[in-house]
Amino acid sequence: MALRFADLGAAVVLTGRRPEPLQATADTVAARGGRAAAAPADVRDPAQVATALQTALQTFGSLDILVNNAAGNFLCPAEDLSPNAFASIVGIVLHGTFHCTQAAGRHWIGAGKPGTVLSIATTYAWTGSAFVLPSACAKAGVVALTRSLAVEWARHRIRLNAIAPGPIPTEGAFSRLLPTEDLIEGRIRRIPAGRLGTADELAELAAWMVCDATDWMRGEVVTFDGGEWLRGAGEFSDLLDFPIDWGALRKGGR
């Protein structure tokens, strides 16, 4: 998404906990003739979010678009979840989205400027899903936040929307959620389109949803999953059909 936004002329500020991948992406943007800056922050900490926002404002002078894409997830039976594990996912996904959205919203309202927020949700935000309880709860909260503020902040010329993607291969997500070829193949069989999504496709949709042409879209959650969720509620509920060694899976995840 950052690369596509930059290719379209946006100056991008990249935020995350690890400085190295942020700087690597900023360097890639620069190599393609774009403008980018890295602003390391843990979105669970509102003070760090505020610092990242100041970096964006000091570097480029303004903020027009916020993309909430921070997430955490792992497979686990709910009865085995620790309170810390549940809180960690909710802290990243829901609290992090709130901290970033509130910081941007306060800036826009205070400056009397319009703004656009795009959050990445998931299709099981409205169905729930087995084995990813913290993520399902947190993403449902992100959808509620998006729709609530789309109404409340419209008077400030701030609009909020979200995308609910199906499975798109990334190392971090697939190593935790679809760690075997059998699971990947099973997921593809569930998708009417017959394939996984791609990051490039997601970036194109994101770019369209934050552009001026979609100003009348407010509080919408766009499903982007090749038709998967329509085949059955609960993206991970089909794991009930697989003999999973949870202990071995946890060791592999570490």
C-alpha cells in the first residue's frame, strides 16, 4: 500500500515497532522517485503514536490520510488463551487503531482540515471465527469504530471506511495462520475465485478508497476475499475438520 500510494504521488510515513523494515520500505519508495519517512512507534502506546504523528507533520507539513494496518494474530483454542495473549492482540488491533485514529482526528479537528481514515478489518469481524477469538473480537471493534466515527466526525469533514480482506500471502500472517500446505490448499478450495489474493490487488483497492472520487463512501466495509466468506461463516471454523497438533503448532510458531 505504501509503495502504491507513493507511486500515485503521496508522501508516506511508515509506522511500526521495528525501524529496519520501515527504513527499508522508505528507501524503496525513494529509489522509485517517491517521498517517504520512517516513524517507529508501538501503536499500543498513545505517546509513541503522538510522536509518530509529529514526525509526519514536521517532515511533510500535513496529514491527509491514515491507514490502520497494524495487526496481530495466532491460532489457539479459546480455552487455552491466557489473559495476556488476549490482551496483546486486542491492544494491537483495537486499541492501536483507536490511538492512531484519535490522534489523527484530533489533529484534523483542531486544524479545521478534512481527513480520511482507512482501516483493515477482516471478514470474520461480523461472523466471528473459531480459533482466532482475540482477533475476531478486536476486528469487530474496528468495524464498530469505523462506522461510529463515520457518523460522528462527518461534520468535521473526516471520513472513515474499511477493507475486509480474505487470505493474502505474507510471511507473518501465513506462518501463524496457515502454516502448512494442507491448510493453504484447503483455504483455496473454499474461495470461489479459486486463488489467494495479492498485496498488489489490496493496494489498488486501498488507493481507490482513500481518493477524492470516493468522498461519498462513509462507514463502508468492503469485502475483498474472492467470495470466500459467502461460502460459510467463520474463516477459521473449518479447522474443526483438520487433526491439528496444537502443541507442535505452537512450537513451530515460536
